[in-house]
Amino acid sequence: MVDEAMEQALATMPKCELHLHIEGTLEPDLAFAFAKRNRVALPWTSIDELKAQYEFEDLQSFLDLYYALMRTLKTKDDFKDLMVAYLTRANADGVKHAEIFFDPQVHVCTNGLDFNTVLDGLLEGMMIGRERFGITGGLILSIVRDMDIDSANMILDLAQPRKDEILGIGLDSAEVGYPPARFVEQFARARSFGWHCVAHAGEEGPAAYIRDALDLLHAERIDHGIHIQDDHELLERVVRDGIPLTCCPLSNLRLQVVHDMRKHPIPEFLHEGLMCTVNSDDPAYFGGYVAANYAALADIGMSMEELAALAGNSIDASFASDGRKAQLHAELAAWRTQHGL
């Protein structure tokens, strides 16, 4: 087991978080607070009763709860408060830069909110986080792959006037049956905005989805990508091309993408030369923020040197400026010296 000293070391290790859904940081107590503030009826009578729902059998059972609780988010202040709550936790975990997904299709097309309400609240929260903690970063507008294409196009229409305030486009939610090929037009449009492109692929879907995300969507990073282990030729290509993977160990365990943390492929990926990174995905639902994900890998025998290498990968895989990356690498080097690495 990871002792307190190692937990503290991992929490102070400078790192970037590159796979984090802001709606997935909605803790039960905050969901109840927002529900009360906005007079949203929830089917659970207590925080403990809600916590008992956090036993997921697969991705879809998680998503059902995830979308239900998103209904509690209504106002600009809700989104600001949600972002500040996450960045406060991220700061305690040593996060220096965060590239954060948000799901405007659900907020706007399903829950009837104004796009600018959502974006303004999240951006204000990020500004507070930067002023308070020095955390840099940006927002990635994520397309919900199991919603209709018209809603994705509508969101891009709404985002276009504010394209310079958004870092990139992503692709998330239920994967199987919704291949990357469905979203070629939307990703091409995002590239015309000057956005970076990333995509969830190879979590529950096959390795072929990873290849299609690269070839059809021109993804610069692959989110999850666990099933790349099923296609060695593709793995060699991703290593050769330096394509990062944003891995989420505790998420993979809770959603039974892997059934035993000792079988998680991150150690093998690292040794193969993959630029894999460690992230928390939807930490309110999966039992741990980013430092806990590093600790889970320490628990299966990964060394401090290997974990520091993963943190270094997170800097290199980010869309931060070259100057910011150099600054973060210097902070990580100082941490390594402090810990005798």
C-alpha cells in the first residue's frame, strides 16, 4: 500500500491533467446544493442515498447517473462554482495546467440552457483558478457521440463566435456503435476554427476506432486508448508518431474496462515508449482525483521514477505554450531533485 509520505510526494509532483470532464467533478454534496439552489427535484432524499448509486456495471450505467445529475446545473454561477471546486482539488493534487472537457450539447439541447451561460461560468471559474492557484489551461468542447448530429452542428454554430475562447474539440460518451467516421465534418469544422482535436477512442470500442480517430478526425491525442494493446502495428505507429494517450486508471477499473488494476496496461505502454499520461476522467464518480490515480499505479508496483516520467509526459502531451511547458518541466525537475530522482 502507498504510505502517507508517498501520497504527499505524489500530490506535490507537478503535473498536467488532460482528461477531465468538468461535469464529472460534480460531487454528491455539490449536486444537492445546486438542486436546492435551483429547485430541481432529485429522486434521492440524502447525499448518502445518492452515493449508494455510484456502483457502476459499465459505461452506460455511469452515463445514466452522470446525465441525471447534470440537470442540477442551471446558472452561470453553478458552472463557475463547479469549476472552482475542481481547480481547488486539482491544486491540492499538484495540477499546474488543466485541459478540461465540457458537454454543451447536454446543457443546451437537452436541459435548455443558453450556451453563453455555460461557457461564461466555466471561463470565469478558470480565471479564478488561475488567479488563486496559478493553474493554466483551457476548455475542450466535447461532442456527445450518442446524441444526434444536428445537435452537434448547432453547438458548433453557437461556439463559432467565441471560438477563440475554446481550446479544442473532443468526442465522448457511449462509444460502441458511434465510430469516429460519423464526426468527420464536425472535426473538420473545428480545425477551421483553429481548435486542437482530441477524441475518446478504444475505451470500450475496438482499436480500429483509434486508427479512425487519427486518420479521419486528425486527432492529436487519444483519450483512453486502452485497446491499442490489441493492435501492435497501430501501437508502433502511435509510438513512432508521438501521439499521446490520456489514460484514466481508476475510471477503467470502475467501469470494468480492466478488471484488476494489476492488469492495467500503463506500465507496459510506458515501457513500449507510448506517451501515456495519468488523469482522473470523472473523479466524483470514480473515487479519486488525479493524485489518487498516480497512487493506484504506485500500488501495483510502478516506481517513483516511472510516475515522474508519466508526469513529464503530461506536460509534453499538453497544448500549453512552449514557454509554459519549459516552466513546468523545470518545476518537475526541482521536485525530482527534492525526492532524490
